[in-house]
Amino acid sequence: MAPVTALGEEMHALVERLYPLCRSITGDGVRATLAIVDQYIPLQVHEVPTGTRVLDWTVPQEWNIRDAYIADATGRRVVDFAASNLHVLGYSTPVSATMSLDELRPHLHTLPDQPALVPYRTSYYTPQWGFCLAQDTLDALPDGEYQVCVDSTLADGHLTYAEHVVPGQVADEVIVSCHVCHPSLANDNLAGIAVAVFLARRLAEQSPYYTYRFLFAPGTIGAITWLARNAEQIERVKHGLVLACAGDRGQLTYKQSRSGDAEIDRVMRHVLHTSQRPHAVREFTPYGYDERQFCSPGFDLGVGSLSRTPYAGYPEYHTSADDLDFVRAEAMADTLAVCGEAFAVLDRNRRYVNLSPYGEPQLGRRGLYDSLGGRSDAKQAEMAMLWVLNYADGEHSLLDVAERSRLPFEAVAAAAGALRDAGLIKA
């Protein structure tokens, strides 16, 4: 694996490649996005036809767009989809008309409090058309006639999502999910896609205990579709993490699962705390990204969400300011590092049984004390062995021991490995 700085730059380069594409919950923009991701990690792409019933939802019609603009009387495009795909209301129905500025205004979306920025707006399930533009641009438009064009199609097609699986030693799975429906928004969620891609590549270089399933799907409807199509095998998902807003300058934020005490919650709290990174841990709420689908009552999976600044928590959120300059290579590298650290804990968090439980076994004659000689952390390693032996009762996990002893998980896991090799404990 490349050094951290180089990894961050590679992730930023992937964000740059994906940034110009016009994505939505369906359509060729999603396919083009997945085709690029497939160049980094092999994907299994799924196409689900329009009209397919998925839980309480129905797969909608597919939306594609070729061009869109508002032109003044001279033919000059004052709002142009070619300049930014944020300029069009997502899922806009086709229109070709000439109308006055007053007639046009109900179809225009701006941010009066951020007059220089273009908002991101969608209308997936209510057919309408519209444009998004800076308030400054709107204020400068004179009265008169304008040519309005949205060259789009809304027709029966497919919803597209993709999976990448890193095989593990067991069939139990960890799901890592990110959404692929946002257009040119670099932090939300292209940074999440980039971190997921490079996390998958990192895990493939290892021999993970769990099987890791990476899901690249449009938000809400994509996760619901995946859950509907995998409901009978959902018990294989033991842990999960949703990645979003993974590249801004803010501190790391972990949103807990619905239970608040799932193993992934405890692992993330432990890793963030022991790493001494600035961070925040938030309680679950049924609003946000697709953790709310995985944590819905019928599934109630142990799935949390990792971001830097949470959704809607930064002024650039869902605006044209969420651009390539807003996401930082070093921030994505740090998010990737935390994911790697968390999954390393998750993968090694076992319950052991002490094979010599009556009194403290003699460590010296087994060479365990001798192996610590000269180590700067000898006392910590010795304490970790004693803690593991004492709590190796088949009921407590290594994470339990790390939390109870306030020792780093790495020290506890290393102690367990030494004790296992010496024949004193077994999983």
C-alpha cells in the first residue's frame, strides 16, 4: 500500500475523474461512475427494472439528460447545464418553451443567504422541471423573454447499483456503503466513494476474517432495493459502515447504529478515543444517509455512519462550493486510516477461553516473560497478558478487555496471540 500522502492524492484524483459526471438515482451518469470505479476494483453491476416493487417503494423511471439552458433574447445562455450539472433540478421533465422572467421564476431555485452559490435540488418523485442558479445571477437578469430548454428523458429503464466483495475467512459480512447519486458534489459523496474504493483495495491485500461487501448505490432507493433483494440472506451482515462527507477539513464524526451498542459502535468509539484524533460521536437519528435504511426496525442491523463534518453541517453542503478545492487529500487519507484501524479491531475481536483457569498460570516457564525483555512497553504487554487471562472466560471479547483495562486494543490482541501460541487460551 502506498504512503498516506500518496494515497490521499490518488483518492483526490479519483474524485476529480468522477466530479464532472451528472449522476442521479438512475441513469447513464450512475453507469459511467461505476465504470470508472470498476477500473480500480472489479464490480458486479446490477440493473433493476422500473416498476420493480422493493419493500414499500417502487423502482422509478430512469432519468437521463443531454442538455439544458436558459437563454436570453440574444441567444446567450445565462444558465447552462454544460457549465455545471447542478444548474438543473434533478429529474427535471423535458421542456422547450419561451416565457417571461415572471413565468420562469417559480421554476428557479437559489440560495438568498448564499447569493454567489448554486444549490443542489432534486424532484425524484414529483414530476416537474426547474433550474438552480446563483441569486446574484438571478438578480442580474432583466425582464424579457427567455428560451428555456431541458433536453431530458424520463422513461422505463433501470436502477443501477454495484457490489464489490473482498472474501474473508468466514461468510459473515461487513457491509460498507456509499451513495452514487449526487452530481458534482465533491465531499458529498465523491470523497466517500474514493475512500470506499481504496479501503477495498487495502483489505484485498490482507486476509480479512470477515467478508467485506462494498455497496455503491443511489441514496435511499438504492439501499432499499439492495435490502429487498437480499432480505433472505440479511442475517449474514454482522456489522456495517456508511461512508459520506469523507474529505472535508472537519473532525471525524461517527453516528452510532440504532442500538447504540452494536459492536461497530464500540469499535469506532474505541478507535477514535485511543487514536486521540479530534472527533465526535453522535446518537442515532432516523435521518441522514443510508444507515437509516440498514437500521430500520425490521432489519435493525449494526450499521453506523462515518463522516467528517456531518451532512448539512457545513455551509458548502449541497451547493456549488462543494467542489474539488473543498475536499482535501489528507482528510480522505485520515478517514481511510480510521476505517482501516476500525476494521483491524473488528477482524480480531474474539472471545477466548482460559485453558488454565485455576489461579494464574506460570508465564515465566513458558518464556512469555522472557519475550518481553528489553521492550519499551514490557509492563503494558505484561498487564495485557494478565488481563486477557483473567477475562478469557468465553464471555468477554478482546474489546471488552481493552475497554475494561484501558489498554490499547493492539496490546490486548498481541497478548492474546502470545497466550494462544503458548497453549494457554483458545478461541
